[in-house]
Amino acid sequence: MLIKTFVLGPIDNNTFVVISEKSKKSCVIDPSFGAFQKIKSFLEDKSYTLDKILLTHSHLDHIADVKLLKDAFSSLVYIHKLDAKTLQKPEPSSFFSAKVDGVKPDFLFEDREKIKIDDIQIEVIHTPGHTPGGSCFYIEKEKTLFSGDTLFKGSFGRVDFSYSNPKDMIKSLKGLSKLPKDTKVYPGHGSQTTIGNESWMENVEKFI
């Protein structure tokens, strides 16, 4: 398995491409503003194919270039059912001036569902709190977690939106704290970390 990271957009989103070395099939996680051209060039240069687009949640900075990629590569779009509505009809945000086109997802996943990219098995972990359908993607074999806006290095996603739920976030983070300590964490913003380095999650109720 290979992972390519692109830092994109006005608030430095991490967009990830996960590649199966066996088949050269790939998936994109959370394509932010400007992801299309970067990813298109990368895939074509390496002769990779784009099989799926996986979304941790439906905020604009995580879905901005989904439609461009889907249209160009005929990729399948996956999101949790509770965030599907705002993927199809993105809600305007004062943070971003660019218009984001909505997309109808191909698959609505649920907690613990498995998604395969050839020999790579990705497990969905539903982690509501930041948004109702917020989710992480866990690759147990590689001890790797893509945490979206649920978990950052030393912090967690905002829970002050009208649709956010602090109690759900506490439960979600406590759940992530039970993963193996050497699990590598690739967050939606900021630098990588490990589950072991984020031991504060075990007592997260003190911080929310």
C-alpha cells in the first residue's frame, strides 16, 4: 500500500490517495479545493486508476472536487448516510467563496462496513460529533487510520455547529483510543500522529 498526501485549499486540508501496489488501483479520501488537477496529474504520471472516492464527512473543504474527479474517472463515491444530503446539496459557508457542486453518492456506508481497493481492506468507523455522519477509515493490516475532522494531532474537530454533538464526539474519540497504540493517524488537517500519542482521548470528557 502506498499513500500520497496533498495539502490543499485555503485551510490546508489533507487529501489522500491510497494505492494498491498490486493492481495500481487507488482511492481518494476527501478531495479538497484544487485536488482535481493535482490528483489527475499524479494518477496519469504513475499510471494509476481511480476506483473510489471516500468521504469522511460532507463539509465543503472535504468534498470540493468530488464531482470533477467522479466525472473524469467514473469513480464511485462513498459517504455515510447521515451526511449524504449535504453532499448532494452542499451548504454555503462563510469560510469559502468558491461554489461547490453537489454529487449524488453511489454508496451509503454504515459503521464497520468494509470497502476494498483490490488487496486493501478499509473498515468504516462511524465517528459522529463533528457532523452526524462523520467517519474514519481504518486499515487494520497497515495499522493506519484516516481520521477526517474527528481526530487531529493533539486536538479534535469542532463541535459547536448546530448539527454537532459533543457527547457523540466524546464517545467517538474514546472508541478510537482503543485502537492499537502504534496505529498511524492521517488527519484531515495538520500533521500525522499515532493513537498512542493521543492518550488524552481516554479522558476526553475533560476537554469538551
